Amino acid sequence: MMSDWKPHDSLMGRIFILNNLLQARSQSYFKSNGLGNMSLTRVGVLALLGSQSRTPSELADQLHISRPSLAEVIRKMEAEKLLARRGNPADARSDILTLTSQGMKVLKKAQTCFQAAGGKLDRQLGKAGIDPAAIETTRKTLEKLIRILSAGEK
């Protein structure tokens, strides 16, 4: 017997599809701009550390990613000399992560790339007839959804 269930028609299903599309498109865009191993998670790490040093736990919380998944990302970024780790004077059980000079260079390139991709998306939405007010409403709704889902993590 065939099922009529269409999970991808639900809000959760649509968000899943959007996530997959954004991941694939952003990785392709980064690769075509000389940032072959960049991902949205790595961009998030760079951006957060670009403003101030943080612990891995702080990064995980701010990026809404599991600590083990982030640990793997951090390990790879350290091996690429994008991040540096030092002991945390406030808590000997944790470390503080900072960007290296190489990490700052990659951050600047990733930021330029990310902003260009955002501009391209804005133009595509405009060509599709989606007005700026609808885009702003969607952004605000997504912010609320993130807050609601984030509160459920705790």
C-alpha cells in the first residue's frame, strides 16, 4: 500500500530542503571563489572569532551545533592554521580560541564571498517578484523560529 504522506510539504520539510540547498549552494560558491573547504559552519566560526576570542562551548552555543561536531571543525581549522588555542585563565578545563593572521585573511575573503552570495540571492528574489517587505517578514519569522527552537535545546 502506498502512503500519501509528504513530509517535504510540511514547514519542517521545507526548512530541511532549504538547509540542503543553502549548504550546497554556499559550498559551491565558496569553492568557485578559492575557498574550497569552506562551509557555513566554518564561516560562523571565523565570524564569531573575528570579533572576539571564545571558548569552544561558547561557539557551539552561538552556532547551535553539537560540541562533538564543532570539535571536528575546530580541529581541522587548527590544522589549517586558521585558529590558535590557548589555555583559559578563568577555567583551566577549557581553552580560548582566537583567529590567526591566516584566519583573518580567510575571514575577509569569506565575508566578501558571503556578501556577494547574499546580493545574488537578493537579486534572484527581486527577479522572482518577491518584494523587500515580504523578505523582511520572512527574516523576522525565521528569527522567531530560531529563538523558539533554541529555547527547546535547553
